[in-house]
Amino acid sequence: MTSNERYSFFAYMFSAKWKLASRSAVATLNGSIGGGILAIAYSYIRDSETLDIPIFVTGIRGGLVAVTGICALARPWEGLVIGFLGGLFACLLSDLMIKLRIDDPVNCVATHAGSAVWGMIAVALFVEKEKDEGFSHEEGLFKVITIYDFQFTSRRF
């Protein structure tokens, strides 16, 4: 193996890993932002224009839990949407547990149960093929529908 072949092999291997690592970081940050934005709006609507810090933290953690399963294969806007809905499920489950008088002082169950279920569903909806590391060989439901619709509508008769 020549030095150019070695360099191109290592450049390929490291570039693919760094690409996935950077996508993971951006999607995770966007997931927390989406959950936090939802939690602020939810708190202001529910508590008549005051910010409830435990609900705010629950929304952020819910967004992080929801996006964790797909963070390497999600686009930035998808991370925001997944985190937004993960925060919604975490906040709603937290209020439900309070209403049912189930003791969960730090909202662990609400965060990890409500958001994780949505996170698993989000993987099936938003995943895309990843050729470099072989994480995913299939596309999610939203990707398949979009590609099919584009191909069908772009044909000329």
C-alpha cells in the first residue's frame, strides 16, 4: 500500500466518523432546544404566564431522551422536531402523574417513559440510509414517502 493509498483510506475512515459525530452533536443540541422551547410555552400556558423550572428542565431532558436514538442519522431540523415532541410528551406525562398522585419528585419516569416511546417511533419515521458506517440500510417512513412523491410528480408524460 502506497502512502497516498494509506492517506486516502485514513482520510475516508476519519471523515465518515467525524461527519456522524458532528451530526450527532447538532441533532442533540437541537433536540434540547426544541424540548426547552416547548417547555417554556407549555409552562406559560399552564401556569398563567410564569415559568415553572421543573417543567422547563423536564422539557429539555425529554427532548434529549427523544433524540438520542437517532441523533447520528437525523438532520438538524429533524432533531428540533423530535426534541419538541419529546418535550411535549414528557411535560404531559409529568402532569398526568401529578394528577394521579404518583410520586416522582424529579420527573424521571415522565422524562424517560414518555420521551423514549416517542424517540423509538421517531427512528422509524425519520431515519435515512447511511452508507459510510453501515448504521442503517433502510429509510424511514417520511423519507420513503417524500422520495416516492417526488419521483411520481417529476415524471413528464
